[in-house]
Amino acid sequence: MAHPRCMGKMLRYFESHRLFEKNLRLSPNINYGQPYRKNEKDIPRICVLYYRRGANELYYEIEVFVDILLAEYCLREIVQREKLLKSKILLAERNGYKEAGCHEELIQLLRQYSKAEYDLYVAESRLPIGPVHKSYHTLRQNPVRFLRPELVEDCKARGGCCGRTCGCCRTRHEQSTRPKGLGHCTPSCECCINERGFEYSPEEITSFAEDFKNQLQDDNPAYIVQMADISFLLPLATKGDKSSRQNQQQGGNFNRRKGIFRKR
Ligand SMILES: [Zn+2]
Ligand SMILES: [Zn+2]
Ligand SMILES: [Zn+2]
């Protein structure tokens, strides 16, 4: 559960912007990820998410979402690794010796950060203009967007700081000097490493990123649909919501997306 102070911030932000997205919900295509036969023709594996707007359906190749999610993951990993290395250097200095290896890795990380930032820029530029583009960029203007309950639960389930009382995730945006790479714990989170009692090897860290990519590209669309929903779309308004009721009086739809996070 997000910290009340952060939830308040999120609500105020979206209330002040009054941003609405009507019925925005992404669904996988029929026979997602499976080759099949239609009218005696072989149809190859197709992986797209779509939403319906009136008579129109808008389709997105999943790579559009996968590339952005991976670039963001990569930035998070780098930013958390940077914090870890800086702590190690500080500790070494206090104890009167030099962590030469950490200094070298820090220089490498700066290069990786620039590269990942550029990768994210390129991936974002491929997101087609439309409601998903709009809601994605609206979310990104909110520094505590990643404290929505679904992502907090995901962090908990992965054994991250949201499952403990340390509060690392909910204060990360206040402590980071980086404009990008905010979010929940990765294998390089310093606090998680202290809790676990060991650091993952570079190979293990790479394999975590690979696993994330494989999950997103799986033939079963459950994970990509969930991640696209919580990372690209504003939360759905709930039935009891005041603005939703006003909308109903105006002949609107209950399930439209509203620009605030749902209270729990
Ligand atoms: Zn922590
Ligand atoms: Zn952590
Ligand atoms: Zn977390």
C-alpha cells in the first residue's frame, strides 16, 4: 500500500489536471501469440494489444510497450547500482582505503545511463500519437506514479522494499538526483542487498532483465496486458467516484478512466 502522504500527492496532482480517458483498456488480439488457420490460410503468430474507440480499433505492436518497459527497467537498475557504488566508495573512504574498482564501474555506469536514457527516448518516440500516448505522458509527469497499488504489490511479491517497513520506494523520488530511473527495487537495490545478505553476480543481474523481457513477450498475454495497463494507462474511475457519477448523469460510462488514482 502506498504511503498516505504519497497517495495524497498523486490524488492532488491528477485532480488539479482533470485528465480523463474514456474506456481506455488494452486487450490482446484473438489467438494472441499463436499461429492459426483462417479460411484455409495459415496466419502467423501475432502479438498486438488494441482498444476500441467507437467503430475504430487501434492496434499496437507489443514491442512498442516492451521497449519502453525494458528501457525504464534498465534505467532503474543503473540508478540503484549507482547508489550502491557510491555507498561503497563512501564506506571505503571512511575506513581510509580506496575502492578503485567501484570508481571504474561508476564511470561505466554513467555511460550506461546515457545510453539507456537515449534508448528510452527512441522507444517513446515510437509510441503512436493518441490516447495511450497522452495517458503515458500524463503519468510520466507525476514523480510518484509508481506508487500506484498494483506496482507496490508487484514490488512486494518480488521481495522488494515495499514488503518491509524501510520505506525506500516511497522516498526514492525525493532522494534521487536523476530525472529518470525512478521506481521499485531491482536486484541492485542497496537495501534489498543488505536484507538478502548477498549481491547478485553481473550474469544473474543480466538474467533478471532477460526474464523480464521474456515474460513481457510470452505467448500468454496476461503479463504484458497487466504491465501495459499499470504503466501506460491512467487508473479506471470507480463506481462511487463523484466525477464518475457526474459523468453518468451526463449519459457517460461508468468505467471510463479518470485522471486520479483509485483509493483503496
Ligand atoms: Zn528498503
Ligand atoms: Zn529494495
Ligand atoms: Zn517497492
